[in-house]
Amino acid sequence: MLAWCCRAHQFEYASLAQKVFDHEADDPHAAQILQHAVHSLEQLVASLDATNTLPLVLAGSIAQRLVGRLSPAIATRVVAAQGDAMDGGLALCFS
């Protein structure tokens, strides 16, 4: 397992996440992992925006699957991305 972890990339780790979602209903550990992921995501959002007013973009397939589990206060702030990372970098450079 350690050798796999050392050579695995984002895609390989994401494939493990799919297994957690697949077994949530029949494995309490999988359900707990997903609950922890939502809780961690909500803590991150709260720590980055104390005013709770900024829009929130969630990127990636795992985030998209967690969005429906967010608290209503956070879920209502989720918006579609207006571009990719390059667009954001260029906007920062020219603003």
C-alpha cells in the first residue's frame, strides 16, 4: 500500500473516493469518511470567509458530489466557475 501511495497521482486517489461513495449505504466507515469530508470542507469555507458572504466555487468530481450534503447556508453560496485557473490568474494580473 505504501508503494502505491508513493507513486499514485490525483486520478488514482480519486478512484478510491469513488469506492467510498459506492459503499456509503452499507459501510458505516465509508459514511463516516464522507461526513468528515463535508465537515472539513465547511470548516475550510468558514475559515476563509468569516463574513459568510463570498461566492463559493467547488471544483472537481468529489466536490461536486459533496455539494448536496453541505449546510444550506453554505450550499446557497455555491456558484459555477467563470473560467479556469488560468483565467483567474490573468484576472488577478490585470485587475
